[in-house]
Amino acid sequence: MTTHITHHSSQTKLNWTNVNCEILKSAMERETSKIHVVLLPFPAFGHMMPFHQLAIALAEAGVYVSYILTPLNTLRLPKPPQNLSPKISFVSLPLPIPDLSPLPEGAEATVDLISGGWELIKDFELLQKPLEKFVLEHSPDWLVIDFFTSAWGTDVGKDCGVPVLAFSPFSAATCLFWGPPEYLTGDGQKRVRSSPESLTKPPEWVAFPSSVAYHNFEAADGALLKGLYEDNATGISLAKRFAKIINASQAVAIRSSRELGGEYLSLYAKLIGKPAIPVGLLPPEKPKERQITDESWIETFKWLDQQEPRSVVFVGFGSECKLSREQVHEIAYGLEESELPFLWSIRKPIWAKDDVDVLPPGFAERSFDNKRQKVCFGWAPQREILAHPSIGGSLFHAGWGSAIEALQFGHCLVVLPFIYDQGLNARFLVEKGLAFEVERGDDGSFERSDIAKALRGAMMGKEGEGMRACSRDVAVVIGDREIHEGYIAGLVEFLKSRIEKPK
């Protein structure tokens, strides 16, 4: 099956709705400072950062937040705004690694691992007793746990008498694709994922037109099906974890909005039989001023300053995607073939001897000589890059958090998904007219011409006009602070309404 570059008109695909400002007003008028919630994310940056943004949003609404992290991850996250520091506490709980743990020393997040994360998940569960001790000592009103793997958090809530709220950093479209608990566990013979092919079409419960499903090459090897339904090193399958968390939670809070995917939200709530509360997209705060001290990045921003407005493609695939040498090289040649200016942030893969070995022969030298190309290795100040007026598009893996960061600036999106929910996000973004997806062969391979074609179409082609207009519309909505505050106000209202009276 070949993935085609497609787009839809912004005239028909986005469902803008008015925010109920009365909810926002009533919530802000009431006293919320007595609410105390504990946040428990899974130790991956695609999870910790949305939890961090949720913590800030709740604190701004007057809620006290205790954010549970391990010591190293506490240092890795940005500090909250100074005015919110009385409301947000980073609670550092050391990870009690067993003597025979296969994890490398100092590994506290998936970014620290070469491959696989089940061992980390298994050791992460050892935080159950320390967390239980903290909850008993501080008596929070709510325990907000990660929708992904923190199923043991539901046991803490039950044992300590604290209500549980699940928080999904995934989109509502992804949550709906996986379905309600009975379909995840197969209770009553309801399991519908019996073959890799079953992942390549929207599930039977999706009653409206949808293209959110995996492509054949993403599902063909059975790894997705196995990863979801088979018991892993932790002794419980991912599907059973999802089901346990949904069943034990008072509601599921989702990093989505009614404006972008409201039909997925509504149907998901109906399926699980409990509230599916949108918390908005939780975009990170736009940088107010550039605070770059690294000399190489100062030079890079000087280079960006010399480019035409909205002309540069930012390229980045994060730290979780482990690209092969062939994939990196095809991306490199495709960028050159597009003849568009680009800034590529890349981390040295394990297969490369050094930074130069990452790129095709002569590529680094050509980039150095070409004033329209820039390649940077290691950490990158992504928010500052995306905010720069010369950036007009992003080539990336379709991670939900990265998509939101790019959309808030109205960038053209070109998606090349590799792992986890990225394929589902890519289909959703294309469906909404917000992205082009790189064309790929039946085996998932892509060529430099596929990269170049998608980039040119998105950034300057006639076929991308609708997408560019749609992206600008979305940026206006994402930039509307009142909308975000309205979603958080709705969540706070729910939290207040369900707090149990002391016995």
C-alpha cells in the first residue's frame, strides 16, 4: 500500500466552536486554591512535557499541584513561571532500581535507552510504595495518572481513598482508535484486533468518515498487535493497562480540543461511558525573548535572521525515533533536492562514529558552503526555532506534541511517521487538511524524491494552498488564550464537583 500526499480544503474539515465563556467566568470567580492534585506521568518526554504544561495550566487556575518525578527528570524539565512556584511542587522520588535491573546506570527516561522501554516501565512501578506514602501524608484531592502505563497508580488511589483521573497525552483520535476497555481486553469476545490487517482500517465503532488507521507497512510485521495485546516484561499487556486505567478513573482528560477533532471526543466519551474531558491542546508558552547563550546557536539564529520570512523548513525527528543510515541519507538528499532552505536538528545515532559520519559523504561540506542550508547536532532550542519568523514549515515524525508546537505558529506540516501513535496522528492531520504525508512504498521505504515532492508541495505548491490557509486558521485558535483557559476551567469544575466529602 502506498501512502499518497493528500490534503483537504480548510473550508470543510475544521469545526470551530465557541467556548462557553460563562464556564470560564464562574470557575475564576470561585475559590479553587483548596484543590490539590498529584500528577504522575510516564517517564518519557512525550508524556512528561504535556503533564508539565497541564501542571502550569492548573496552577494558573488556582489549583495546587504536586508533580511526581524521579531526581534526574526533575532537573530535565523547565522550571515553572516564578509567579506559579507557590502552586507547583516538583516531588522527586528516587527510582529504587533492583540489583539485577537490565537498565543502564542513570536511566530514568526512555531517552536514556537504546531500544525498548518495558524494563523502565517495570522498574518505574517500584515507585508505587513511595507514592502511596506521599499520598497518605499529603491527602490530595485527586490523583492524575498517565493514560499510558501508570496502571499501578490506580491501586494507589484505591488504597488511599483518592479519586483517580486519567490523562491522555495522546489525541482523542488515537484514543478512539484503540477503543473502550471491553474491546481492549476482549471481554465478552469483543476484541476486534485479531490480525495486523485489523489495524489498517478505522474500527467498527467509528460511525463517521475517518482515515485514522495504520498503513499496511506499519502493521504488517505484527509488532503493533503484539505490543498491544501480549504480556510484556511487566507481566501485563498494554491493552490491559489501558483498560484498567479507564475503568478505575472517574473520567479521562485528553489533550485535544473540540475545535480540532470534536467528533472523536464526543464518540469516545459515549464509548467509555464516562466523561472524556478535553483540556485543550496545551501549547507551550511562546518564547517572549530569545535566551540563547550557546555560541553555535547564536550563529544559527543569525543565519535564520538572514532568511526570507516563512521560507525555511525546520527538520527534526526527536530522540525516540531511531532512524537507520539509509533513512537519514534519503532525508538529507531529499532536503537538497527540494531546493528549499532548511535547518536540520539531528542527534548522532548509535550507528554513527561521529557527527560527520551521520550524513552522506560531502553533505556537511555542501551545507557549510550553502547559505540556504544548516545542520545542527545535539540539543536544539526547538521552541525558539519554531517561533522564528523565517520558519514556515516542519518535516517531522508526527508526534502529537511536536504537531501542536508547530501548529501554534501556523507552519506547514510534512509528516514522516515511524513509531507508536505517529501513524495515527499523521492520518488525522492529513484528514484535517493540516499536513502532507511523505509518500512511501509498500515496505515503508521512501526515496529522496518523495521527501522533496512533499516539501515543495506543502511550502510553495498550488496543491498546498488550502493546507497553508488552514494552518494559519488553526494558529489563530491555538493562540487564543481564552479558549485554553475555558478548557482548564471546565476541568477544574469537574474536579471540584467530584471531590468526595471527608468521612
